[in-house]
Amino acid sequence: MMRYMKLVNFEINRFSKIYLTLLLITVLSQFAGVLIVTKSLLNNAKDIMLQEKLTEAAYLSEYGGIDFTHIANTLWFLGPIALSAVALIFYIFLIWYRDWFGKNTFIYRLLMLPTSRLSIYLSKATAIFLMVLGLIAWQLILLPMENALFNSSVPQAFLNMELSTTSIAAANRVLMLIIPSTFTMFLLSYGTGLMIMSVLFTAIMFERSFRMKGILLGLVYGGVAAVLFLTPVFIHNSEVFHFYPNEFFGLLLTLGIIVTGLSIWLGSWLLKNRVTV
């Protein structure tokens, strides 16, 4: 267990500089967005009132006020989230291929460690998953502060309402995905993410084991895993059969566990028996 924890810590440290940069970009972009977009919205309102010779009450009656959802739907806010997601997806591949194609072919030293190769596989998966949760936690910390800054920057008359963090997340599709409102949605969102990561890891192990043939095997495996997991969705959307919500969730959860477990087992088996130093 200690060796596993050391490997997890090692993998996180290797990505720490880029990770901290992503956190910094998020806070700077989103807070800048709150100030810039809020000022722009208020200036636009003043221009309309001046051009159409409207009173404040008449403007609000015709155009309505503003709330934080106007900020949450901008590139200033969503851009850093998308950038972080892309960076972590890219890192799913980099976390393995860097070891093979780095200066010192570090994978040779890694595979020669006196520990189970399953620990190596799981440590990389754990590091990425912890970094995902860290980014979500960072967003949860920032969101109330950004909301408070927005509310303090907008005159009370122009403010539709002071939204809670939960209300903001529920009104934005991206935030709803990364900050689920229920435990069921949390399991679906992050369980699916964990499953996709394990499938990609296994596809990488196929490529590392069989090279060019492995690319095809990895694509086939990914396709089979996707079809297996989405089978309840295909059936549910057909006119042949419909599931109750609990049945639908239970099937997705069960198939997700099966695909994830199979991927981890197959990936670790390939790493142990087919990937050589």
C-alpha cells in the first residue's frame, strides 16, 4: 500500500506545475469575467435606456434584470473548465507515453520496481481521478466568491435575484455535469468518466503490447465497451421496451462496473504479461 501511495504521489507531482497553472488560469479568467461581463451588461443597459429614453423601471419591465447565469454562460467562465478537461484527457495518454518516449525511457525503471504492475496501473488512474476531483473542488470554492462579487457589483434594482451555488449549477449544463445535484447524478457522471479512463488505459496497453495491430485492437475494444455500456440507452430509446428510472440507472451502474472492472483487469494483464522491458 505504501508503494502504491508513493506512486500516486509521484504521478501527481509530475503534473503539478501544469495542474497549478490550470487552477491559476481558472481563478484569473473567471474573476476577470465577472468584472468585465458585469460592466458590459450594465453599460449596455445604460446605452439602451439613453437611446430609447427609458426610465430604469421601464427598462427592467421590458428587458428584465441580470443574474449570475449571464456570467456562467460566457467563455470567460466556461473556457478554463473546457481547457482543464482537455488537458486531463490529453494527460490520460501522456501519463503513459511520456514514460516510453521521454529522455531516459523511464518506463523501464518503472516496470522493474519491486511492486505489482497493477499498482503502477492503478496509481496512474488514481492520480488522474484525484486531479479531476481537485478541479471540481476548486470550482466549488470559487463559485460562491464569484457570485458574491457579482451581487456586490450589480445595483439592487438590476439584480434579478441572488442565486445560490446549487441554482447556478442547475441552470448551466456544463456545471450540472461537473457539479451533480444528486448522488445518483454524481455516480453517473464520475462513474462514466472513470469507466472511459479505464477503457482508454486498456486501449493504450493494447497499442503498447501489439504496436500497429494494437491500435486496431484498442479501437475495437473501445467500440465494444461503448456498445455494451450504451445498450440500455438504445433499448430505452426504442419503441420496443422502456425502463423505469430506477431500472435504467441500475442497468447503467451495473454495466459501468462490469466494463470498468474488465478494463482494469485486461489492462493490468497486458501490462504484466505482454508489455516487456
